[in-house]
Amino acid sequence: MKIEFTAFPRTAQGTGASRRLRGAGKVPGIVYGANKSAEPIEVDHHALYRHLKLEAFHASILDMSYEGAKQQVLLRDVQMSTPNVVRDTLALAEQLGLLVTLLPTWYDVDTVAELARLRAELHDAPTHMARHTRAFLTQQDSAA
């Protein structure tokens, strides 16, 4: 299966520029390799999203049209954590007729302070909540 997509040069970089780009329906990317310096690109979000649904897109050599020439590229990484993930997941679940229940927002634990906050919240929460997290923390306490 031959998969083609079109990329455009991206001049603005940084978090704010990427946010504005996404707001305009584009996705930032970078092309590495071929003994060239990294080349920042942008791709149309809808075209990319359509391709991302194809399993072959993730494991094939792709034909990228860029500045009037075609290059063969391999998809290396896709960062999926965007504000649209929940919306898109819910829409797909609805299409498939799946029942979805949204749970209260939890949070990542990346620092000692966040771990202390988690322990404090679990201490005050009913014992039936977060059973597996409680068991893990108890196991960690025993090992220490």
C-alpha cells in the first residue's frame, strides 16, 4: 500500500507557535536524517488524522511531497496527547455503540509533593476507592 502525504515548511517554532498552528488545523512535525539538518514541517491535521487510522501508516515507508519534491520517510513518533483526544475517543465510542462513563479527573504523580497529595487524598477517601493504588502504595511502604 502506497501512502502519500504533503508537508509544508514550518518557520515558527516553540510552544506558542505550535499551539497557534494546531488552532489553524495544522500539525507540527520534524523530518530527520539523510545527512541533513532537522527540517521543521507542518501537515494538515485532517489529512494526517485520516492516515493515522491506517495501521500501515505506522509501519510503512511513506511518500512525502515537500517543496515540490517527493521524499521517502518513515514515521518515527506521534504524540497523541492533545485536547482533542477525549472528544475523538468519545465520538468513536458513540459510532461503535459503546457505553462510556467519564470518571472524575485524576492526576499524574511525577513529584514527591504529588505523591504526598495522593496519599493524603487516599487517606481521607472511602476505602473502596482506588483499591489497586492503595495496594501498590502499601506494598511500596513495606519494601522501604
